[in-house]
Amino acid sequence: MSMLSLTPTAVGKVQQFIDEHGSDAEAGLRVAVLPGGCSGFQYGLNIEDRAEDDDEIFEEAGVRIFVDPFSAQYLDGVEIDYITSMMGSGFSFRNPNASGGCGCGSSFTV
């Protein structure tokens, strides 16, 4: 896995969530790919206190990122951003490996 990346806006938002979570230096963002969603897979994000033993651990601008082995195969080259629009705000994913998706923006096919 080359690595997934977070935009500066996403890094700031994740750091804010980690601070609000009251976590220590071991905490980070879990990025997961889960079966389901309208296109077959969906992304999952969660703040966790520490990595699991089999996680790949990355760091982006001081934010630790945890990825489990199953999810890693689908996240190569993915960029995570945090966007704010008239429709609301939230994390968005740009996945160069996805062959399709749907309007919800958090579901994809490979």
C-alpha cells in the first residue's frame, strides 16, 4: 500500500475530533472498508484510542491513521477530504481504484 492521504482540511477536522475525544498520543483515525452500501463497499471512519496488533499505521501531518489488512487492499492511493457545502459537511473519498460509485459518496465498487 503506497499510502492513503488526508487533505489539510481533513487533518484539521480529524485532530479536532481526537481532541474532543480526549485521547492520548496513541489515538488515531481508523479508516476501514466495510461490505455494504449501495455499491458493494462503504468507507468507515472512527477515532480509536490505539491501533490493533495487525494494523498498518501511517501518519499524516501529526495524525495517526490505522488501517486493517482487509481494508488496506482497497485504500491504496485514496485521498480523504473534509468538505463543507450547502448540502452539509463531511468527509469525502477520492479513490482511484474504484470502478463505480453512487450519489452518496461513501460507497464504491472495485
